[in-house]
Amino acid sequence: MRYRSILTNALDSNTIRFATATSFGHRVSVDVPLGDLADIFGWTRTEGESVPSGTVNASLFESLIGELLTSAYDDKDKNINGLDFSSTVMDSLQAINPNVRAEVSQGGSTTRPKSVNDLVMGYLLFRCFGKTNYAEIGEIYNLEDAHNMTTNDLIATMFYESLNSAEGDIQASNILRDQLSNDPSRYISGSTAPPGLFNTGSTDVSGSGDMVFLVGDIIEFPVRLVFTAAVSVASIPDDTVYASGTGQAVGTTDRQVIQGEANNWDPATATSLPTRSNILAFRLHLTVVPDP
């Protein structure tokens, strides 16, 4: 038996652009002690609901991420002769040229601490000179131009705004779902689960608690930082300029490596995605380690 009429309908006019994990760049890992995650991610379920929902304390997480951004970064996808976000590389470059990191005055002394701006500096060295571990970094006079491209506070606030929303709870639920699907034993002792975590039918009760994290867990956050101004490398050899009399106008011999989005580009109001070449993309990994 065959229905011979052809059934035809239109699909919705959504613009589809699938993105894979690798499109968000290198996996940049920072260690987070197990105890620091207490009271940040939780779960809750009301009596009668089929599955628990995840919750997140955005304020506590904002404080945590602000601290973690000052710690050492490990680039799991580092390329020794290319892009490398590892703090060890920035440390070695700072020994050659202290201006790799901005100077900070505190308590009557000055330091040049690690910060999330290290990732921007490492990326710019790669884009401008072909590798992050640029041996001639001592010949760059104005690394200060790339200081304070972003700050720990700005990035921490970005996390807060994302997590302190309905979307934040949805993503927390995704983390909880991953835990329950892949390793439910972390919630179950013998045959006993926390009261209210699962629907037990006629004996059902509501419940809530903290998510259970284990040493070795990784929480991944895809991050995109958008350049809103051009990045270029000046190359104006004196012999060429004075011999030819050309190239003296500002920028005529600069090599532009990043065009930059419009200066008023704002993710909240942008009508299109930024150009890929104007994006620094990485996947921030919070890797759970034992408490000190």
C-alpha cells in the first residue's frame, strides 16, 4: 500500500551554523581545589518532578573565577613553535622583557602578576610574530600597548552575567545531567541516594544539595574575546625611509594582522557574529584537584 501524493512543507528560516568544540580553540586549564566548588553548583527537585535541576550561585562563582584567573595556565593544546597559552612561556618571556605583564603597585611594592591578559598577550605574539615564545621579545619596545586588553574583573563579571540568568541554571542542569549519566555512583552510597534526588513514586519527597565533584573532573567554558580595534606591526627601516622619502605617513608600512570589529561592537546588540580572524577563542578548563 502506498500513499501516492507528495507531502511538501517549508522548514523554518533559522540560519544554521553548527560549531564544534575545536572551533573554540585551545584547552586552557587552571586548577581548582575541590573544596572551592562547595556551595557553588547545586541541585534541587520538587516533589513530583521527574528529574532534578541544576543551580549555580553566580556570586560565589564570580569570586572563584576572579581568583583562578591569577593562577598558572596550562595549555593542553600548546604548539611549541606556534600558539601556546602556558604560563611557563609567559614567565620565560617576562624574564627577557618585564613588560610582558603590566606592573601593579600594592602595599608599597610593585609586582607583575599573572592575569587573564596573559592569554591575550600570548595570542598577539603568535599572530604578530608567528609564535608565542618569541625569542626576540626583548626587541619589542611598546608591549604596554597590549596591557589591560581585558582584566580579571571584566572576565569574572562576564561569567557572573551568564550564570546569573535562566541560561545559567540550564547550563548547571546540563552539568548535573552529565554527572548522573556518566557517573551516578558519585551520588549513591551503596543503594542509597540523597533524599529527593530521584522520583520515588508514592514515597516521593522534595530535595536539594550540592553537586558532587571529584578530583580529575573538568568543567569546560567556551570563551570568545573579540578585538574591537586593529592590531599591526610597525616596520619602518630608517634606511628605506630616508633613502626613498616614502613611507613616512603614519601606518603606510605597518603590517596589519587583526582588522578588529567596529569600536562600538557589543555582543548584546550585535546583529551578526564577529569575523573569525578578530576573535581570540579558547576553552577554559577548570580542572578539579585535591585541596591543599
